[in-house]
Amino acid sequence: MRDFEIINENLRNALAAFSYVRHSGYAGEAPGVSLVHAGVNYSLFNTALLTEPVPGGPVPFKNVLDEAESFFERRSAPWSLWFCDDLFTASERRRSRISMAVRGLRLMMEAPGMIARQISEPDRALPELDCRPVGDARTRSDFSRIMSEAFQVPPGMADDVYAGERLWQGPLRGFIAYVGDKPVSTTGIVLGGDSIGVYAVATMPPMQRRGYGEALMRRAIHQVRLETGITRSVLQSSAAGYQLYLRMGYRNVTRFSVYIKT
């Protein structure tokens, strides 16, 4: 697989993890698209991810949109369309924007897709921390709180997704950094595409820019590497984290776009 395909495959596994949030959740495949219903009323967790090139996939892009729209309408759920830009030719990318606008899909965010065969050694001293896996009620609650405050997500929404037991029984593994028993940072890990996918990297606002996020991320990747032997890791970067990831040895190889339908 090409680098952007590796990142896309890992993201497919990561989005599928949200099907564990509720008993009513679902993750499945249709021609050209991976569909996930988390069982919650939030568009970012009910997802359609493009899995085949346009053109060149099993069905035209219009059919992919038809399938996704029908899938979420049957569930009366808001949803989001995720895709790697490199799955489109330049001309099809332009046409796709028109197709999405006609259906009321609007651009919410874009993020670089990055990959590292192996992360580099740190170029600075990193803080000491206590790395704990997410599992019990306290760590689930702490993970939810950090996600809420770092990404300005309503607390109720974060709790609906992250504070329950079911999410953590799926492929998503969570890690929290504690300093003096105070939760400060999170990292999520998902395996897929023979890579370690890094997600949900967040730090409580008062503790940002002190190295806690990097330290925890390195600890989580190291632990999973020891368990699996996998050294390659992938992520979609926020603007705030982009320079850090470059320093850690990641390369920007593609771009992901997310459109939402409310």
C-alpha cells in the first residue's frame, strides 16, 4: 500500500472503534465506503469514510454519497463524510465539492495525514509522568474531561462517547498522563494498516506547551511497539501539533477532509 492508503486504512479502524459506544452501534462496508454508526446524535462519530479511488472504485462517487445518505437517514442520525484527498483525481475533487454542497454537506476541518517509519529520539528533556491505561471509571472520566477541555467539546457530549465502558472494549486503547495524581494528557492508539495509529492527543489547557503530550505519546507508542513489534505510526495532525510531529520524524504525505451533515 502507498503511504496515504496506509493512513486511510488505519483511520478506517479508528472510526470503526466508535461503533462500540452504544449497543446499537454498527460498523460495516459498502462499495467504496466504510460506514459507522456510533449510536449517538453527534455527526463526527457517525462516519462515512471513502475507501476506494474516484474514479476507479467499484461505484461512482455519487453512489457512495447515496449509500451513505440512505444509511444515516434510516437511523435519523447526523453524519460526517471523511476522505483522503489523494483518493480523488484533481478533476473529480472539484466535482465532488459540488456533489457534497448539493446534499448539504459542509466542510468542517482539514488535517495533514502524516507517517513515520519510526519516530526519532526526543530533542529535549521531557517531563516525568505516570502513564495509565484507560479502563476504570476514573480513567474514563478523566479522558473525557481532557477531551472536553482541550478540544472545547461540551462535557455531556464527551461523556456520552468516552466515559462509558463499551468504547474501551473495542480496538481503541487509551492512555492518560498523570502528574501528582492529576490528569494532564491523553493519547489514543488504534492498530491498522500494519501501523500504530495515534489519535486523541490532548493536554489540559493550563498544562500545554510543557512536553506532557509528547511524553505520553512516546510512552504509548513505545508500549504498543514492544507488544506488537510494529514501528510505523500514522496520524492526522492538528495545526497546533504539526511542528511537533515534524520534529518527531513524521512526514506529511496527504490531506484528509471532513464534511458534516446535520
